[in-house]
Amino acid sequence: MLKIGLFSINNFVCSEPEPLARVARAAESAGLESLWTGEHVVLPDPQVPPSPVPPEGRMLDPAVALAYAAAVTERIGLGTGIIILPQRNPLVLAKEMASLDVLSGGRLMLGVGVGYLQPEFDALGIPMEDRARRSVEYIEAMRAIWSMDQPAYQGRYVSFSGVQANPRPLQQPGPPIVMGGRSAPALRRAVTMCEGWYGFALDAKDAAECVAGLRAEAEQHERPAALGELEISVTPRGRPSAEMVDEFAALGVHRLIFVPRGETVDEWLAVVEDLGGLANP
């Protein structure tokens, strides 16, 4: 059965506490599998391509929003879709995500990506050119601090030893990491380093191409057995329907994460109700 998730739990209507709580509870009651956040720490002003959101767009911090959602729900999964990994200190992020995993009872899925907005990197003082190599090290370093008896890591961008960071995540050796991005290197990182892959705003043709790309990377690069089967998540384009669910399931997608439409919380709740029908046909 294909899983159904809800995007934007930290954005737009859900950037206020009461609507966020109402939508999160409704999603859980409707039988949705997961709630997902987006992220941009800052946005270009004025908006310039490829920025997807105008500068006045409201986005709560993913960790804060998901911790709030965790407090008002009991079972529903909590995903970052995605955190821009090279813009974060990996040990600080590892602490935040371990804390979220503990407080949520082990419900976290850590979606990450390398980013694409030059003005955002410039504002944060992070070089964009080495963001992919930096992200690989950050994933390795976070897993080390989460799971090693004597955590240590030596890399070009992050090095540490002789330290501990507790509490550890409930999920061991750490929360599942989901790699976002459609480029060949992103698909390769998903296959070789991550439990999952996430494609955003894809139609069925785009998704089929990405699934084929993932399979091609799996034929060329070894996937560590400890990662298990690669879980494929997609935010689809178009209006949700049973036909859409069947179409993506046939492609090998495991989860659809829908973006609600509407200007009010009542409109979002109506979308959640409709998605509940897809999640529980």
C-alpha cells in the first residue's frame, strides 16, 4: 500500500501555532502516514529564479515545527523535506535531530539536500561550490556522533574526537536519511548513503525517469546492506486522485507527499480529509 504524506506543515497556513496543531491532528486522524516540512533559512529579496517562494513567504524552522507537531500527535511520521545540509553545522544538526527523534518517540525521517539558491548560501557565508562534498561528510559525521561508542570523524570539512552527544536518537544507528534532488550525483548519494530518496514536484514522466536513474545507479554502485531497500518518496504535480496513486505505485514509488492548496485552515483540512480517503480506500 502506497503511503500518503502531507507537505508544508511549517509553511503558509501552518506557520501559525493553532492551524499547525489542527492540521497535524487532522492528518493523524485521517490516517495519513507522515507530515513534512520545507526549508529556506533566508529568501532572496526581491525574488529571483530559481527561488520558489517570495521573500515574504513564512517558513518555520523544520526542527521547531516538527517538535510542535510531535507534541500534539502520537503516531504520525515526521519528515524534513528537505533540510539544506551544507548550510548547517553537522554536530548541531545531529543534536537537534536526535532531540526531535527522542521527543517524538522515534518518528523522525531526516530529508536532506545540497541546496541550489546562491543568494541563500551567500547570506549564510557558506561556499556553494563544495556543497555536495560537504554534505557527504556531514552525513557520515552525524551517523558517527549518533551511533559510535567513542564518536570520532576526520574529514576535510568536519573533524572531532573525544566527545559525546546524548541523548542518542531512539532510532539506531540514527533516523533514516532521505536524499533529495534529481541530478545523477543526488541519485547516487541516495543509493550509496541513504535509506530513502525524495523527488519534489514531479509528474509521472519525471518520476519514471528518476526511478530509472536510481536503478541505473544501483547497478553501477554498491548499496550497503544495512541501508535496506531504498524508499522512494515523491511530491507529485496535479490534483490528488486514486488514479494518480495507482500510477505512481506502478512506477515503484513508496510514498506520495502532497502539497495542500488553499488560503485558510479550513481549506487545508478539507484537503487532509480527501487525502485520508486515498490513504484508506
